[in-house]
Amino acid sequence: MIWTEHRQRPAYVVLLLNSNGMDIIYQGDRLTYKVIGGVIDFFFFARPAPDMVIQQYTELIGWLAPMPYWSFGM
């Protein structure tokens, strides 16, 4: 689960990594996370601009691996 906020300066991202399933409930003005268990990791990123936050986030998780052509049915 990743939450990004672009309305304020500095911009920030909250990343919740969990090894088990979870429910996320949106109630208009708040989010509720119901986590079953497992290992829970929270990461908070804050920078002056949104593109700097995304750069810091991708440094942590890395880039997506390119998809092989056979996975597209070719």
C-alpha cells in the first residue's frame, strides 16, 4: 500500500509493506488498515517536490523488470 500526498509542501509518501493480507477501508476523510499479521514495514519519504519523493521511493524498491514478449501472447 502506498499513499502519496500532493496538496502540501513538502510532498510525502507513506509506504506500508506487509507479508500477509490486509483490508483497506476508505471512509471519506480517513483510511483504516486492518492487517492480519506478518511482518509490517513502514517507510516515510518527505521531500520539497513530488518528483523528488518518487525518486527516493524508486531508489528503495527499484525499477520494474521488463516483461518478456511471450507474456503478451506473442
